[in-house]
Amino acid sequence: MPTEVQTKRLAWSMECYMIAGAFLLFFMINLLTLKNPRIHNPYRYESMKTAFQREIQIIERIRQKEHSLSLIIALFFLLLPQSLMFYTRVFFLLSKEEEGGLGCSVPELGFAQGTIGVIAFGVGVLLGRYLLEHYGTKKMFWIMSIPLTLSPALYMLMAQNPLTGNMLAISVMCLLAQLFFGFGLNICRPFVHYISGERYRNTIGYLYIPMIAGVMLVPMAMSGWLCQILNYKLFFILNASTAIVAWVILLAFKIRTKLLSDENSN
């Protein structure tokens, strides 16, 4: 086996061990600091019937709230660029060059998208949350909305100018795309707060909120079909173009004004 391959495998193994150790450390910290869920989580042991009735009441409350439908539609288009590329970007990096992809190996994908990308996403989420809390929706609305919708443009650039074998450039592009995604994702917080109240007040993992996951589901499902009809170049051009649609919807529905009116009323 060539020395270069052995070195790459050793580096990949060491990286996995380090990440596993970091997660183990986080687990131990949570184990020692978190409160007992049996005492502090009254919903943990409720019956299925009670849980279902509670969710129905929440849905009914959302329907009765003013502007809820326009906000959900706007949230759908705001997340549309990210929804379309959510899974497709992985296949694009893995696909062979003759198929329009970048021909990355699994370890290279793991490094660029998994290690570099995940770190950048986490930094973006934390930075965006801090700025949103300190400066509010009024100042941060477009500063966050635009990066959230623009990160697919980086994949469009990679599809138009293949970076096959250039791991530095691929890693930088993945870093920027994930940083934009994590940073911009915080703008979903005012939408969720307006519609769901204080239910998800302390949530950091916005993608796990049912309303956000729900509006992303259909574009995610359609992305594979669109890739089969189009090639990667055309797909990412279409993907990046949806950002313009999102901006028009946000302006036409006066979403920023509606979210600010909710903040002022609280």
C-alpha cells in the first residue's frame, strides 16, 4: 500500500478518534449538569392521546394567528435554496467528473463537508444567534436572509468551474457555504417565535423544529428528481436563482414589518 494512502488513512482515523473524544467530553458535561427530566419535563410521560390533543390545539392556535399563512409561505421560499441543495451537494461532491461532479473520495468529502463544513456551520449558528439577540430583527433581517439564500451560489460556481483535485479550494467553498447557512438560519427564529410563541425559545437546532423541517421537506424530496432531469450545472443555476424569488416574496409580503410588529407588541 502506498505511503501516501497509509498516511491519509492514519490522519482520517486520528481525526475520527478526536471527534469521538470531543463528543464524549460533551456527553459527560451534559450528564453532570443537566437536570433530571423526570422532574422537569412534565410532557415526557404523557399519554399519546394527550400529546395529540395538545398538538391539535397548537395547530389551531397557529391558524387563528394573524399573518401566519403569509409567514409560513415566506419561510418556505426563504429556506427553498437551502432545501434544494441539502442532500444534492453531497452527491455533487462525490460524483465523478464525467458526471458533472467533483470526484471527491469519501475521506475528502468527510473532511470538507463533515469536518470543515460542520465547524463552520456551528460557528455561523452561534455568531448569528449572538448578533440577533444583541441587535434584533430590525437590523439583522436582511443581513441574515441574504447569506442564507446565497450559499447555493458557491456550489453553482464549483459546478461551472470544476475544482477536481483541489481540496483547498473545495474546503474553502464548503466552509463559506456552511458558514452562510448556519449564520442565516437564525433568521428563522423570529418566524418560529411569531407562530409558535415561546415553545422553542431556547432552541439552537432550528432544523429539528417541525415547522422548519416541514417547509423544507418537499423541496428536499424534489431535488433528486430535478437532478435527474437537469445536470449539476443547470440544477445549481436553478437552485441559486431561487434566492431572487425568496427576496421578492419577503419584500412583497412585507415580512420584516410583520415580524417587527410582533416584537413591538411583546
